[in-house]
Amino acid sequence: MDLQTWTWILVGITFLLYIVIAIWSRAGSTKEFYVAGGGVSPLANGLATAADWMSAASFISMAGIISFSGYDGSVYLMGWTGGYVLLALLLAPYLRKFGKFTVPDFIGDRYYSNAARSVAVFCALLISFTYVAGQMRGVGLVFSRFLEVEINTGVMIGMIIVLFYAVLGGMKGITYTQVAQYCVLIFAFMVPAIFISIQMTDNVIPQLGFGGADEQGLYLLDKLDGLHRELGFAEYTSGSKSKLDVFFITGALMVGTAGLPHVIVRFFTVKKVSDARKSAGWALLFIAILYTTAPAIAVFARTNMIETVNNQDYQNMPSWFGKWEETGLITFVDKNEDGLIQYLGDEEKNELTVDRDIMVLANPEIAQLPNWVIALVAAGGLAAALSTAAGLLLVISSSVSHDLIKKMIKPDISEKGELIAARLSAVVAVCIAGYFGINPPGFVAATVALAFGLAAASFFPAIVMGIFSKRINKEGTIAGMTVGILLMLFYMLKFKFDLFGGGAKDDWWLGISPEGFGTVAMIVNFLVSGVISKFTPKPPQEVQNMVENIRIPNGVGKAHKH
């Protein structure tokens, strides 16, 4: 069977599966819509969290970034993995004990203020829309190449599918759909990796193959370093970023993860606090499978691509090259008109431009794997993008219906009315997300990295201090969150989108990139919150008692009662 037939079959089967699950598990109440009724098992929640967490950025973009940046790309691995550990150990169990539906709900109640809730809603919407733009771009990318439709049409199809199960099923539908999506995406990620690892190093385990040697006994990383030197690229295993920037990017990704509203809300879906800890452990195991394989895929894809493309006759390139050219993600300009592709580190002589987002998707084709494996990767990429997009859309709809309408605008709204509002806001959110997918800011992982910076700058300090400090009050938190998110937005717009007179790389403050600036904005947020809280009244006694209570494990003290 040809590739397109395989792709339609596998994508069709997986989409049908998601739709059947959504119909089977549709939400009938607001509790089911927001937190799946609070009765999800730790194992299922671990699988769903892993799918929610591993977005198109993890599946499509991360190995692509590592593939092009080499050593510098490792900040994404360290930041995202470390951040998940931070979230699981430091925040998730306490937030679960607090027992609210959303992050703005926690902030509104902990800081006894609708102003704080409003700032939190604004931050949640901003983070979620920035993040979802990256997912929609990932959906468009997969559709445009494998189903040979326009990127914009691909985004539209993705929107309709997500809309169907997010609006119908709410968190309950999304949870069980994400369990299926995790199984699809991890299978799709691992199968080509195992195939190529055997092909290149005779090792079944990609994580070991990546440190192994080829048939000539040459270590794969040494071989890639040699290819890079020959072509004038920086050595794959040497870094060009400053230590300070690496530290700050890793920090922003870590604390940004711990402040991501769509991941935090997953811990509200389990029955009890101990289940929140267990599901965090399961999710970490499931995430580790993909994250330890990504560097191996990066090396396999980069080596294969250089050897397949460089100095080859353009007219005799394999069919995959022409197909990717049609999407505009690979472009060849024959500068010296010799008909050969010169892929070089020297900008002036280089004739080939490759979008880093295609590395994972094109990898099985470059390695000439069977068509069903290539089609499987397309289904996996869609599963990764759609699972995260659904989680984000739920955050957006619950921020509007629960935090804005129910808690602030119309407190007496009926449960049915709130559910309708949640579904309508999900529809609007999908349309805005689709617009961003059609007009995306930057490649997938860079867009997503900025969402982490925004989460680090706003939510993380408010959540951490809300749990661990009784003294932090509403004045301090509102000021800290506002200053943090505005500072991050200013830096992002100046240096990433060239507003405010534009900003060259040489003008970065202390040499810190926009992706790393979330750490600076977070520190400023902590300082502003702490200082203002010190000079303003203490929180009311019942709020202090509530903070005390969140930190006491369930069951303590019961033994003393006779």
C-alpha cells in the first residue's frame, strides 16, 4: 500500500477511537466537565498527564531542536523533565488537597480577592493561547505533508476533531481520550527509533544505540561531529550558549512547567491526595520513555539527513525530498548552478534550508522505513498535538465559565447554565486557536517555550507562596503577578517580535535570551510579592488557617481522638 493510503487508514482509526471514547465518556455535570468527576485512577491519570504534558513540542519539535542545536538543545530536556518533578513533588499534592477546579480558583480563594482571580484568569488565557498556537501549527504540519492538504485545511480538520471531544466530553472525555493518545504517540515515537537504531548501530534500544558505534566501529557522535566539522557547522557535542543563559532557560522551563494550568488541573481529577502523588510517579515514568529517546532520534535523523542530502544530485533525490519541498519546509536554491545540493554551515554558500520541525516526521522517510511506520509517525504527531490542545482548551473554557462567569459575573448561574457557558467558551477558544495555527508566531517549540516563560513569570510564585507562606497577602500577589507577566511580555515582544524598536541578540539583558527571561521575571515577581506583603496587612485568620491546613497530611491527629 502507498504511504497516503496507510496514513489515511491509521489517522482515521485513531480519530475514530478518540470520537468513540468522547461519546462514551461525555460529561453530564460541571464536576465531570472540569475535573472528570474526581474519580480517575492513578494509572489512567498518569497516562493522561503524560499525553497532556507531551505536546507537539515534545513529539515533533524537541528532537528537531536537539538535532540542529546539538548540545545547546539539551536545555529543553533538562528544563521540561526537571519541571515535571518539581510540579509533582512540590505543588500537585497540596493543590489537590485544596480541592479547587482551576488555578485561578486557587489564587482567587487563597488571596481572598476577585482582583487576584482576574489577574490569574488573564494569565491562564494568555499562557494557554500562546501554547495552543504551537499545537495547532503541529497539526497543520502533519496534515500538510502526510495527507497532502494545505496547512490551513489541516488546522481546520484538527480544530473540528478537538472541538468535538473537548466540548462534548469535557475533562472526563479528554482524560480517557488522552489515555488512548498516549498509547498512540509513544508507539509512534518508539517504533521508528528502534528500527533506525538497529539499522545504524545493530542495537535494539535507541538510548544505547545513540552512544554506540556503526559498522566501521566509529562512534555515532564522533561521526556526526566529523560531518559537522567538514561542512562548517559548529560541533554537535559542543555548546555555544553562555552558562548563564543555559541556567536561565532551564530554570524558566522548570518553573514554567510547575505553573502550567492544564497540567496542574490533571491532579484535581483523582480521588485523594495520595493518588495525586501516585499518578505523578506514573506520569514521570511514561514521560521518561519519550524524553530519553529524543536525543537518540535527534542524532539518527541529523546523521541520516546530512549523508542523504549533501552533495547529491538534486534531480535524483528520493521522493520524500520533493514532498517536503511542496510544504515549503525544505527549500533548495542552486547558488553555483551545478545541480548538486551543498548543505553547509557557511550562510553565503549554503543552498539548503531545513525547518527543524520536520526532523522527527521526515526521519523514517529518510531512513527508508516501511510506509506503515511513516504513517504511524503522522498519527503519533497528531495524537501529541491534539491531546495537549484539548487540555489547554479546557483551561480556557473553565477560566471563562467557572472563574469569570460563576465566581465573578453571575454567581447564581445554574449548573446547566454554567455547563453551556463552558461549552460555548470552548468553541470560541478553538476558533482563536485555529487562527493562531494558521498565522503562527515562530516554530512550534519556540512558541511553547515562551508560554513556559509566561507561566514562570506569573503563576509559579503565586502558587508556591500561596502554599508555603501564611504571610503573603492579596496586595503582594496581585502586584507580583502583574509586574512579572508585564515584564515577560515586554521582553518577549521586544526581542522575539521586534516591537519597541526591535532588539538584536547583542542587546539582550545580561545575555539572557527571551526563552530564559521567564526566570528573571519570576525572581522579580517573588521580590515584589514579598516586599509589598511585608508592608501591607496580614491575610485574614481563616486564610492563614486554610494555608496551615493544606500542608497537614490527611489522617494526622485522628489517632489521638478516642
